[in-house]
Amino acid sequence: MSVHNTHSEHIDSETGKLGMWIFLFTELFLFGGLFLVYAVFRAKYSAEFHLAAGELNAFIGTMNTVFLLFSSMTVAMSLTAIQKGDRKLALFLVFVTILLAGLFMVNKYFEWSHKFEYGIYPGSEVLKNMSHGELLFFGLYYMMTGLHALHVLVGMVLLSINVVKIRSGSVNSDHYLMLENSALYWHLVDLIWIFLFPLLYLIT
Amino acid sequence: MSISGSETQVSYLEYQGKHKGIWSWLLSTDHKRIGLLYLYAIIIFFFVAAFLGLLMRIELIAPGRTIMEPQTYNGLFTIHGIIMIFVIVIPGLAAVFGNFFLPILIGARDVAFPKLNLFSWYLYMIGAILGVLSQFIGGGAPDTGWTFYVPYSVESSTNVIYALTAAFILGFSSILTGLNFIVTIHRMRAPGMGWMRMPLFPWALYATAWIQVLATPIVGITLLMVIAERVLNIGFFDPALGGDPVLFQHLFWIYSHPAVYIMILPAMGIVTEIFPTFSQKPVFGYGAIVLSSLAIAFVGYFVWGHHMFTSGMSYNARWFFSFLTFIVAVPSAIKVFNWISTMYGGSIDLKPPLLYAISFIFLFMIGGFTGLVLGSLATNVQTHDTAFVMAHFHYIIFGGMGFAFFAAIHYWAPKMFGRMYNFRLAYIAWGFNFIGFNMLYFPLFIVGLQGMPRRAYDYLPQFQSGHVLSTIGSFILFAGLLLMVYNLIRGARKGAVAPANPWKGVTLEWKIPSPPPHENFDDLPEITSKPYLFGNISDNK
């Protein structure tokens, strides 16, 4: 047996962060494909996109934007707190972040189910009677916000793991790579929403 | 360079970690064992897909029905394509030889994220098995071709969703491998190994990894959109719902053209390792090879439109894509000149690896030049969607990537398994492969020029002589492949024990024992010079 056992016990923080950044690039390209499709159809059917966007509730959208912006702030603050060794504060701030993410999802749930009540969902009869541009707008709306919501859920799971790790002390003022990477991921979720919000809600 | 062979460690094949028996492989995070897991999986899936190809060739030996129904044939060429492209050729060299040799060549003990590496293998297996299953379950084998063109892929009642999901999962695995390699190369090079002291296979993997990371997500989201279209009836690509099928083709080729460079760049990297070793001479134009790898990766992003010259694009878009296609040929040609100049004046030793590497140049050149025929706007109209395209494609993918894979396995098998294979059998197998390959695909150029469409189940009698030749070639090739694999397996099990450095190579893998110890190096090597310096040759600087 070797004494030089370096297989993977500890990934140093620069390496871990580099990996996360590259992963975030791939996420940007994943959403990039959808933004490209959005751009093509928006150019082709701009009047109908305007019309369809009027159906969305800009107030709920704004509320969700505020939730996410605040959550980005709290997750960044939790990182600073753990770096300074304040475990309790860090834990509290991560909790607040998860709470805000939860509120975002609750809002999203009501928003979607409201649309469903009016019969606006992919493949519905109501949608089939609409113009092509409106149909594509709602297709994109569900696809983009759906994929984004999936990312919010993944972020919530990641942050919850951080809660456990901060409690057990394996995320601490010396080793906080996990929290840092989760925060990076959370900022990406936020950043994508910052583009989704005006493109879907504010083009009326 | 310091030599850091090991007497204190056991080889990675004998090492016993936490887990015993089969689990010591299936749960291993050792990059060398993961490389072999990929290798075994790829050999199995390769023979499955090659056998499907053989069945297709038998069907095409005469016009009309020979052994199967048209729908079966459609399923066969689809699954043949999906397995070959997504399961074998795209991961192929990077996953097998990249995993095994990247850390060793840069003087590291493992990749940056060993657990992620194992996870990628599991994703790969899930995707691959799903792809094969799609042939057998439910609504019948998918019949869209590996390109999944809409609107047919939305309408077809076959298992298209399984195949799409398989491709999506395999793409994710490819992204994670690429990510792992980029971080490994950035963070884990041995002390003293600056960027321009890194061997050229790692450089090729680096360029490849960036394409994997930056292009694969696009096809990922595109496949998701097709799934959404099938399941939820959304209509992005359906003209009846206002969508645009040409948009799908753009999105698909934005990934799938760079994917060709994911396949070929590691192949180029491997032969770049082989030429200096068997010429006992430093590689010619190290910097030019590095830059051309990066240039291919970069320009390769912007040529996807040349798959769609007849799909309806503006005149400006067409000449632009055609022009860039010609530009991307330049760095490829630079590499060919470098390889030939490396051999020039060297003491050439025509061992099986070099023979395969030289065949690679020959076949790759034929594939490359016919690619320019397809990349020119005027000739493309004549050759588009004919057997000519298929022959060109197989010359690049099989003649290029495939033969580079054979070169690599003959080059590194003594290091990987610690045993030699039989040279005589290797030469004979090479003869079968080379003759069979050319006989199989060259006639298709000619019948393609005469107007034989690709993917066709039936054909006019005037094409028959070409098809008969081609089918005979396919049998010769298949026999050669079986012989080659038999020879390698027998060598790995019972061959003569290989020395640490059977080819007098100078890169780091030849300075550690064969097979390599579990941790690769006792002490990380100190790198004090550029790579490929052969001490006994006068033109070393």
C-alpha cells in the first residue's frame, strides 16, 4: 500500500471552483439554446408575442424577481459569515435563502395553475385556437420557466445539504467550498431569471 | 526529466482497495481502471453496431429485398448511427485513452475529480444501454436516422423518445468528462510542466474538452425540445403550429459539427504521440500543432451551416459557411505536414502502431479532400444526401478516428496490460482492415457520384457492382477486426511480459513500470525541458 494516498480525499478550493465555473458555462449554453429559439420566434411574430405577454401577471413576476434578488444577497452574506466563523448567522442566512426560493416556487405554482384554469397549457384546445405566435410564446414560457424552476429546486436541495454540513461542521471557516459552489450555482439561477423576466413579462 | 519508476507500489491491476472483486472495478475511482471500463464497454458496443452495419451491407448486396424488410433496415441504420456516434466515436478516444493516459502524461496521480469521473462512466452506461434497448422495446426501433430530423422525428410512432433520452444522457456524460479534463490540465500538471512543455495528446484533449463543454449543451436542449414537442405538442419545429424545421437543423448542427472535431482532435493527438516515438525524432513544429488544435476547435464552431446548403439558407449564409469550411481545412493540413516532417530524416521503425498511424494519414486525407468537395457550394448540390456523403463521413470517422483508435491500442496496450501482443498477427489484421476498409467505402464514392442516395433500402441495378464490392469489403473488414481484437486480448492475457519502455518512447508514461502502479508515480516528476527530446539524436536543442 502506498503512503502517498492522494486519490480524491480533498479537492483544493481553486480546483473545485474552476470545475463549478465551467459547469456554469454549460448551463448558460443550455439556456442559450432556448434564448436563441426565443429570439428567432420573437423576430418572426413580434406583434403576437406582445399580445401573449399581456396574459402574464407582471406583478407576480416582479415579486419573484425581488425574492430571487434578495436570496442572492442572503446566500452571498452566508458565505461571508462562514468565512468569518459565524456559524449561527451563516445557518440563518442559508435558511432565509431556502425560504425565499420556496416562496418563488409557491408563486410559480399559483401562476401556472391560474393559467391552467384558463386552459392555457401545452396541447390544450384554447391554445390550438390561438395564433401561431401566441402558441409559440406559451410553449417557450412553459419550457423556459419550467427548466428554470427545475434549477431552483436543484438549488434548494444543494442549499439544504449545506444546512446539514454547516450543522455537522464539515462546512466551516476553513473548508467552505461546498457552500461557495452552491452560492455560485444559486447566482446563476438568479441571473437566468433576470433575463427571463423582461423577455417574458415586460414585452407588452 | 527525473525518472520516477516504482518498486514500492503494486500495479493498478493488482491493487486491492476498499472493495474486492468486481466491485474493485465498478466502484474504483482510479482513472486507469475507469479507462479500461470504458474500453471494454466500447468494444462490446462497437461489435454490436458493426454487426448491424454488416447486416445492412448484406441487405444491399442486391436490389430489392435480400434479408430484411424496409422498416427493419430503417431501424438498423438509425441504431447503427446512434451507437456508433454517441456511444463509441464521441466518447471513444477521450474516455478510454484520455482517462488512462492524460494524468500520466502530465505527471499527475489522477484526474481532478475522480468521483465525478466514475459518475460519468455510469451515466455513459445508462445512456448506452437505453440506446440499445430502444431497438427492442415498445413501438419498434427508431427510424429517424441518428440526426433526428423534424418533423419526422416528431411524427414517427417508433421509440424515438428512448433514443433522444439516451443521446441526452450520453451528452451529459461527455460534458462531465470534458469538464474534468479541463480542470485536470489547468490544475494538476507536474511541477515545471508549463503549458508549452505539455505533450501533444493532452493539448488535443484540452481543445476537445472545450468543445465538449461548450457545444454539447446546445444539442442537449435541442433534444429536450424535440421530446417536449412529442410529449407536450409544443410546436417549436412544427410548421403546422408556426414552428420552423430548419431551426432544428441549425440547432442540431451547431453541436453536431463541432462533435466531429470532438472525434477527430484526440485522434490527431494520438498519432502526434506515435510519430516522434517511431521516428526517434522530436516532433516537427510543436507550436504549430498546439495552435492548429486550438484553431480547429475554434473555427469548427462556425461551419455547421455546410450541412444545410440545400435546406434553404440565404446566399450570404451559404458562401460564408463554405468559406469557413475551407478555412478549417488549413490547420488540419498543417498537422499532416507536421507528421510527415516528423518522420522525415528520422530512424523509422514500422511497428504496428506506426503502420496504423500512417494509414490514418492516408485515409484522413481522402476523407478531408472529399469533405472539400462537399463544402463547395456547386458540387454540394450534386453530392448532397448521396452515398458520397456517407463514404466521406466513414473515411473521416472510421478511417480517421477508428484507425487512430487502433493505432493507440497497439501503441499503449503493452503499457496498459503489461504484456505484448503478437506482431505478425497484428500486421495481418492490419492488412485485412486496410484493404477491407477501402474496398467497403471507396466504391460508395463512385456510386454516390452516379446518384445513389444514402440511407436507401433499394437501388437501381446500375449501382449493383459497386455495392457488391462494398459488401465483400465489409466482410474482409469484419474479419480483420475480429482478428485484431483476438490478438490484443490474447496478448493482454498470455503475451510476453512487456518492458517499461518497449518503443523507446520519451514521454512520461514510458518512465513508469508496465502496467503502471496504482498511484502512477512515487514522487511527482520534475519537468525541466520540452517534451519529445530523444537523447541520441543530434538535432535536439
